[in-house]
Amino acid sequence: MTLQGQHALVTGGGTGIGLAIARALAGAGAEVTIAGRRAAVLEAAASGSTRLFAHPMDVADEHSVATGFARAVDLRGPVTICVANAGIAEPSNIREIDLAEWRRTMAINLDGAFLTFRAALQGLESESWGRFIAVSSIAGLKGLRGAPAYTVSKHGVIGLVRGLAVDLAGSAVTVNALCPGYVETDIVTANTARIMARTGKDEAAARAMIEGANLHGRLIAPQEVAEAALWLCGPGSGSVNGQAIQIAGGEF
């Protein structure tokens, strides 16, 4: 498979799942803009690659997304592969979460996906080929204990994907969501620390609790999610549209 001549943009592309997807797309020949809020992290991620390009952008800020996409398009042409990956995952208690925290989660996880997809679609001709992928979560398909804001935001991302898929049906653009379980990322590291603080467990025991939440008993590698994204961009994927693809070790 080759993605030579395609311009991909991956939000949250400096670390974790986003960086794994960006590297996979670049390895297949695409030029990949990696977007995020931390310029130094993006620059470090892009260093040493001739196909990764750092591009600071805040997905929760409409102006930042609009100007960020305009600059990316000026530099490398229309975004034909758009991966809305940027997100936060913080525990919350529905009795205690304040409105500002709720809105922050929605702004980054859900509004960010909307603004990202909208900007990419505005830059595409109606007959263009395109692959739009949102990184949701297994929490987008079921409730996640202790994380109501995150759960709602990820359900919303799947709704966005399904709505856009219907609107774009019949074109050469597909829109799908990837729904991973617990992935070996900085989020898991942070959650491990929270479990240790809350329960008094040591690091190994706290990590085992997270691993056990995946039915196959291990954390998912970011590359596993990246390979699914790559497949959605490859030949034979044109009839896969509006789907929420689980990468969760047997979760359903």
C-alpha cells in the first residue's frame, strides 16, 4: 500500500496513539502534519523524519484550528487523511464535577473533533478522495465508571462520525471511529498514579488493575491502533463507513 501524494493531519500527534498513527501513515508514503498544543513535543516527534511536520494548534480554539489548517494546506496541500485524535481523559464524579471542567472535556474531545473535521472538509473538493478517522474509545460505546464527562464526549464523537458518514455517503470520503480499550500511553501512566494514591497499592498492582480492564489482560500497544487506522486508508476500505471499530481485546 502506498499513500504517496496524500497529506495527512493528525491532532494530538506528538505522543501516544496520535504519534503512532502519524508514523504509520508517513511510513506508507504520506506527508503528515502532526498538530498539538506543545510545540517542543511536536518538534521532537518530527525530528529525524522527512515526512513528519510539527504544527502547533489547539483543537479547542476555533480560530487556532482555522488558521492552523489554512497554513498546513498552504504548505502541503489539502488534507485528504484527517485523524481527530486529540483528547483528554480525566476521572470525574458527577456529584462534584463543575461546569468548567465538564465544558473543558467537551471542548477538547468533542468540539475539537468537530472543528478538525469541518476544517478538513472545507479544504476538500466535493469529488476528492478522503479518509476521516476519529479516535474515540471503548467508553464511546459503553459507560466508563468514574468518568461521566469523558464517556459522554466519546459517545458524542461516535455520533459525529455516524452523522458525517451519512452526509458524505456516495462520495469518495469515508468517516470512521476507532474505539480502543486501555492503551499504553501517558494517560495510563497518570491513571496508575491516581490508583496508587487512592488505594495505597504499589505501581505493579495499580497497573494490573488497568490491564485487567481489557478482556485479554494486557494493555494495547499504540501501534495496534495505528495499524487499524492505516487499514482504513488502504485499498478495499471504501465501503467501511460510519463504523465504530473496537480495538479492545474482546470487549463488546
